Amino acid sequence: MHSRPDLDALVAEIRRCRICRDAPRGAPLPHEPRPVVRARASARLVVSGQAPGTRVHASGLPFTDPSGVRLRGWMGVTDEEFYDETRVAVVPMGFCFPGQDAKGGDLPPRSECAPAWRASVFAALPDVELVLAVGRPAQRWHLGEDAGSSLTEAVMDWRRILNRAAPPRVLPMPHPSWRNNAWLRRNPWFDADLVPELRRLVRDAIAR
């Protein structure tokens, strides 16, 4: 019988991680890594996003930016509830700010993080009931073939995906970045249909 990883020790190890600088896949990270992750073994809800942006890189705390304000609004939680890591874990696809492209947009999550750490983190989260797959990289990792051919396809199929047999339940969502404002305007069903169910599921998970 395999023992469950010690999550506190694992999180501490992740925060010391420097593989994107010292053993990168491709070009090394051009700045000092600052892995951002929050998790305790008692958490029942996981927010699986993309990677820290510039503000989160500076603060060391996930979603300390306008995207975080919108995400917490969608979830219907206070800052205090969101940052209670005994109830809510935040495990992005990439733990460090990946840098920006020529147009000033954030680069995709670094490819080193997920294969190095994510399986171990989720093995150490035995009580997780719900994963919010926020953005396309998280949807591909958590849903596999069920991620469909696009973010819109995955999010539109949220009811079927949510009710798959295998736990934990996964809810696909768009990223709350302002860059998705046009997507939200084109898809008003997200606010009308998915957000109320999201709030109910989140409240149920964190109230246990």
C-alpha cells in the first residue's frame, strides 16, 4: 500500500523549486522563480488556474489582481473564505510567472511544472470534491479527451462534465481575465446558468 505524500512538505518543496531556471525545457525562466501554491490536506475545493501574473509574482499570493476579484465574485466567496487554505487550495498549471510576450500578454504556463508536481499534489489532497478548471491548460490536464476542441466547447458542456462518474467533480470555466470580456459578452449563458450553479457548488464544498 502506497503512503500518501506529506502535503505540507510537498508544498514547501514546490516553493523551493527552480527547475524552470536550472533544468528548463527550452529557454530558462528569465527572472528569479517564485512558485505560488496554496494547499492543505483538508481542502475540498481546488482552483486550478494557469500561472501567476505580474501582480501575483510580486505579492506571492494567488489571484491578488482584478482577475481574482472577478473570480471570487463568480464563486460568491469573500477574500477570507478564498484564502482559507484549509478549505480552498489554489494549484495552478504553472507555479511561477512565465514572463510576457512581445505584446505584453502573459506567456503560457511553463511546461516543467505540471509533470514534476501536479500528480503528487492531487495525491495528497484526499478530500477534494470539486476542481475549478479555469482556462484551457487546466481543462486539458483535468479533462483529457473531455476537454473538447476549444474552451467554449468545454465550458458549454459543463453540465455533462460536472456529472461524470469519476471524482472529484470538475467544472470547466473561462479565465476571469479582462482579456475574456468579449467572450463573456458573446456567451451570456455563462453568467445566467453556470455562475449560479458554481456558487452553489462552492458553498456546499467549503461549508463542510
